[in-house]
Amino acid sequence: MDNPNPPRIGGEIPDSPDSEVPLADCLLNRTTPDRFDEWHDEREYAKNIENGTPYFNEAGYQPDSERHSPSKLLRCHRRQLYSDHNAPEEEPDPSGIFWTGSKLEEELLLPFLKDTAADLGAYVQNSIWVDYSIDTHAGPLQFKGSTDPVIVDAEATPILPTEIKTRATLDNLTSPNRTHRAQLHAYLVGLSEEYGIELRTGLIVYVSRESLDIQTFRVDFDEAFWEDVLLEWAATHTQHRLEEELPPATPEDEWECEYCSYRERCGEGDRNYSDATTTGLLPGYTGYPREKLVAYFRAYPDARLTPSLAFAHPDLVDDHGVYDWECSECDASRSWNSVEWDGNVTQPPRCPDCPKEGAIAVLRGPAAGDQLQGGDECETA
Ligand code: SF4
């Protein structure tokens, strides 16, 4: 008969076998969500080292103001600046989509490209690093990144770089996304410079995660697009980084807001925030995924939880500390756990030091821009 209350996997059973504990129980105890997360994090860490990108493992990595990644060109400047400063993200990473994308590339598209190239006496290099500098009116700008598979000749000289992207479906796909064209343009320039050749054409391949069908687009180098759009975007973004002012909330493509992980911070979310600085947690906002909070504290070890986040994540309190409540009307501040509150962010606690009559005085955490003393932040414009 089944045990109506089976022990929770990962509970009390030891995870090393001995005469008392069967191997199966130990295995069950090791195949838990927490252990999987730990294993996955370690694997990603090792992969960044294998791929020559160990800096992705550094807590709080921030690019130099003149450095640009081909995969981030033409993004909303505000979104990119939040990302540059490791602002706390409001959505979890779509890790499953990333993983599926790299598997589809490795196990489906790469073999297809290899076979196609081999039929014509060519080869495929999995990826090639580009790292080059271009003089612009904002000074020299650096472009550094890694291509997708590149079809090469017998001397390993690039013939046709590809950019592989996955989508849920290929429905209504009539032209390549401009950010994908931008990325490919940056690789065409970098590969041309690196190999002393004139590479003018690339290939974008879209794969449907649903059907595994593909759609391909030839991309020819467009000088005006490169000079007037891409280099201009990069120069402007470098200026935003140097001026340390929050760029306007004006993405070229409005759909970008839908997928942006800083909607609340920016002012496009459902709550009453707008134009928040590039660092600091939004007071009263508890929607941050736990792993994003942890990433934020790794980037900013002096940061603390807001009082409302302390109620939502009490297990993080000992490691990171908590800012005091501040009154919206008087100068009073109170430690986070000295105030009775049920954690309902739509009804913040009242200030016990303000008069009962008159203005409604509520307690909240400090504004995002006031949280890090001498912090690395951009002011709102
Ligand atoms: S919500 Fe839209 S405008 Fe705001 S940072 Fe994100 S992409 Fe840019």
C-alpha cells in the first residue's frame, strides 16, 4: 500500500549510502530541485570559462563605456543602461528558451550547415571571436563578441557567417529582425578586418521551436545602415554611459517594452514607479525573482533589502540586512521588524509617529536612488 505521506525528497534521508540507507534512497535525495539548480549554476559557470567568457561569471560585471556587444546593438538605450549597471531585473531569465536555442543550433543547424558546406568543399567553424575598434565622433568604439557558425574555406577563411535564432513559430515572418541584421553587420565588419578580406554577405536562419522548420534570409552589407544607424546607436549609447543620465524611454521598437525586464523601474509597468535610477530596489515592490535579488546583491554587496522585500524573503535578511522604513510625511524611520504589518504591499503600514488625523502617513523603504551611498548609478534626467 502506498504511504499516504511519503517523505519529501531532499528531506531527512542521508545522501551517502551506508549499511542502513539503500542506494536508491540516496539517489532520490540527490535528485532534488535545489541540487539541480546548484548543478546547473556550476555547469553554466564552467561553460563561460570554456567559451572564453569568464567575465560573465564575475559579480557586477560592467562594460567599459566604449565597448559594445554585437548582440545588444539597437536595444532601447534605457533598457541597455539598466542592464549595464546590473539594475535588479523584474523577470526570471527564459533559461529554457536559451537552452533550446543552443541545442537546436548545436544538434540540428550545425550538422545541416556542415553537410551543406561539405557538399561544396567548404567547412564550418562553430564560432569566431571578433574584437575591433572603429573611430566615431564619440571617439573609438570597441565591438567584441562571438559569431554563430561561420562557413569557411579549406584555409579557414570565412566565406559566409550565419546568425541562428529560434522563435516559437515562423508565422508572419517576412523579413529579418533589425537587431539580428545589426548583429550580423557587426560580425561582417569584424571578420573582414580580422582576415583582411571583404565579407559583404551573411545568412540569418530562423528555426521554429514548435515545428523545427527553418526560414532563411540573405543579408547584404548595407553601408548606410552600418554608418548611420549602428555606429550612431553605439556612439549615442557610449555618451549615455559617460554622461550618467538616464536615457529617455523611447525604444525604436515598441514591442521591446513587452519583453523588458525593467518595466516597473522604467514606468511601463502596472505600478506607480517611473524613471527610477539605475541601481536600488524599488520601494514597496516585491515582484523580483529571488535569483535576480541574489544577483543584485552579488553585484552590489553593500545593498540591503527594502523592508517589504524583507517580509517577502526573510531568509535573505541575515546575509544582506534591511533598510529602515521611512515615513512619507515626517522624518521618522523605523527598523523593518519593529512595525506590525501583514506584508500586503497595497496597504503599506501607517507611521505610528504621525498624528492619526490629517495626512495619511505611510511607511516605505528608501527611494531606489538613495539606497547605495556613492553608488554606481545614473541620475534620472
Ligand atoms: S520598458 Fe520599454 S522604454 Fe522602458 S527600459 Fe524597457 S524597453 Fe526601454
